[in-house]
Amino acid sequence: MPTELTSNNSAGESPRELGAEQPSLEERRALIQRLAGYDQISRSARLQSFLHYVGKQSLKDGCPEISEEEIGTRVFGRPASYDRGQDNIVRVNATELRKRIELYFATVGAHESLIFEMPRGGYKLIFLRRFAQVQSGPATSLTDTPLTDSAPAELHLPVQVSRHALAVLWAAGTLLVAFAIGCAVLYQQNRALQRELHPWQSKPALAAFWADFLNSPRAPEIILPDASLSLSKEITQHPVTLNEFLDHSYVTQIQSSDLSPDRKADLISIFNHHPVMFGDVRAAQLIIALDPLFSPFHLTFSRFQTADAFNWDNTILIGGKTDNPWVYLFDKQMNFDLNNSGAIVNHNPRPGEQAAYEGSYTQEGETGYSVVAYLPNPSRTGSTIIIAGTGSEATTGGAEFFTSENQLEKLQNALHTDRFPYFEVLLKTSQIRGTSFNAEIVAYRVYPRPH
């Protein structure tokens, strides 16, 4: 049977798998080159290299299926014996590449008659033809109408409108009124349903802040922190840098350290799991609950994220640099910094502000601080939200700030604006035993948004 494609097709077109009418090698190679030059792929060196490799292999006569291990070693520089169960870099990037291939053929490449796909479960490219469907009946044109020599009959229009015609007009008018009333009722019902399905849209401050994120054509990424990194830091006293995180050298450094064999084994065991703190999960739940039935968010783990996503996606980073090293990307943009010691540093204190803020715990309750930031991504093609607290509850408090109509309205009033600029806010979260958390704005910084 022909292979069916739905995501790549424009209306009225149907692809079919190529058989005897295989296109030339040059035609297929040129198509791969056009995809590699597509801006949504060329921006990512990893995805472009991925496409070049699988494209080159797929063009070889009699090419067998391309294995995940082969791509991991040839494209991403992994050792030949790497553990694909723990390191899924190939699968993560393949998912992203498939999305961008589909996007190309649905938009700028909608005119392409030759297309290809990378079917799920494999990596070899499959080429297909896309033909416009032909109307089943013959079209009729003015030139098909036979011409005669006879003159057209004279048209006689009645001077008075008959009672029957008036009745027809009255009935039509009645139907139009009923139709208009029905449309108005359906419109009101649709608005009520939208408010029920998307509750944030009926709250002005939430709608003003989240509209760009939630109406984006691509799902925003919620990136959970890796608690194994903060556990490792407590044991080794060495925080993992972004470069160590990207090349996985923090694992090999453990093996060559002065730690005892038992302690090394414990740390390796921790790295082989994906621990997440409850407060971080709760923060993600609060954000997802903004649109509970049709959540537009994509939840992922910091260890599985790729750097290029920050150049064009909207992202939400939960956690500080100790357990989510991707926050290092925004170091130069931020004034309030949750450092590796667990305190929030105020790099440029203003009058009345402290140089540092630390959480405290007593028998009566606890006080924490969190940084909540809304910043442009590195390439300024999207935005990033950062939520980092001095403790698990403070992180949850930061998420509550972004999902609270009351809190966002307070910030709106303080900024005297309807449209949120980029900003950082330092929050103080406090709780007396047996009561709910209370959050207050301690300080903030505002940054202009590009026009």
C-alpha cells in the first residue's frame, strides 16, 4: 500500500511512495540540500549534521536501516559503547528533526512535488511523490457552449411583484433573522466554552502575560531540573558547569576523582537515575494547569534538552544553575542570581536592597526567596521564563507568582503598563506552620522588549 502522509500535505494533494518512477539521485540530493538550508534546520548545527548524515546514507544504493548507535557515534561524537538507554540524544534530536521536516513541507516547501519523511522507529529517509488530485468531472467553460445564429429571446420583467414572490422574500428574511440569532447564541456559547477550556484567557493579567507563550505555533518547553547534579555538588563540593553538563564530562571526572570506590559507585548510581524534587514537579503542575484540558506545554528533563532549542523556542526553566545548568545561558542578562551556595545574590543593589538573600527555617515556619525572570532567549526569537528558589517551597512560590492573576496584576500596576516588558522579580515567600505560603515582591528589574 502507498505510504500515507497527513502532516506534510496541503489540501487537495496526496503523496505516494515511489516505485519504478524513482527520481534521479541529483533530484533527491538537491531536495536534502534545500531542507538543510531551511532556516529552522540550519540554525541548529546538530540537526543540520543529523540531516546531512542520514541523507547521505539514504542515497546509497541498497542502504539498510541506519542504526541509532551509528548516528550517536558519527554525528554526536559518542563512544562506540555508549549506553543508549541512559543517553537518548539521538531519539530526542530525531523527534525535533521530524517536526521541522514536516513544517518545511507544510509551509515554504508546500510547492515541492518530491518530498521525504523519516518514519518513526527508523532513521532512513523515504522519498515520496505528492500529486494534486484531479477533478473527477469535466469542467465546463463558456467555449464549450454551442453558438447558434438565432437571436436571444426577449426578456420580459413583470412590473408588479406577485404575492407568491412576497411570501418567498418574507420567509427568506425570517430565516436570515433566525440564522443571525443562532450565530449570536453560538458565539456566546463558544466564548463561554473557551473560558471553561482555557481559563487564563478570561483573566486580564494572565492573558496579557501568557498570550504570546500559549498562542505560539510551537509548544513551549518546560525543562525540569536534574536533582542528581545538586546531590553531586553536596558530595564533591564541585558544581557542574554548563560545558561539563553538555559533554557529560562530569561523569568521567567522578571516576578520576579522589573519592572512595563506594562513594564513586553511589554517585554513578545517582546519575543513572533522574531524580526530581517535589517542589519542582509542583511548579510544573501549576503552569500546566493554566490550560488543563488542552495543555500546549511540552514537559522535558534538563538532561535531554539541546542547546539550539533556546535559540528559537519559548522555554520555561525550573531550578537554579546547580541543578539546571541551562540557566548559565542567561547569566549576563540577570541581576538576581541564585548561586551554587543556595543564596540569591543581588549584583547591583539599589537603596533599601540587600546584597544577598538567604532562606531560613525555624520551628514556627520558614522563609525563602525565589527569582522569577521573563527574558529574551539568546537569539531574541523567543522568550524564556526562569523560576529558581532557595528551597523547594520557594520554587513552588515562584510558579504560583506566574500563575496568579492577583500577583501578575500587582506587578502590572507597579510597572504602570498593560503589556509586560521583560523583567526579573525577587520574591520573599513565607509560611507559618499550618498556613499557606505568602509571597511578596522584594525588588524587581525591568528590561525593554524589542519592537
